[in-house]
Amino acid sequence: MAIHAGDWWLGTRCRFTDIDLFFDSERGSHGDKMRRERAARTFCSRCHVQ
């Protein structure tokens, strides 16, 4: 898949993902926030657009 400079987001895994995975509110404990961050990093690590 050839991705042009302005179209990079077309190939992302997160394009149709709930944004709360990346930008959740300040609710929850520190542990909850750490788990969400770990889940987001894992999700992004599987994307070929990095």
C-alpha cells in the first residue's frame, strides 16, 4: 500500500477506533490510566503507520 504524505491517516488502524482508547477523561485510578495507556501503546505498535 503506497501512502502519500497527506494521506497517511488512511492506512492507520485507529481511523475507526473509539478515541477514548487514546484520550480518556481523568476518571479512574492511576492503575486504570496506566492500563489504558498500555492498551493504546499496544494498539499503535501493531500499526504500519508509525
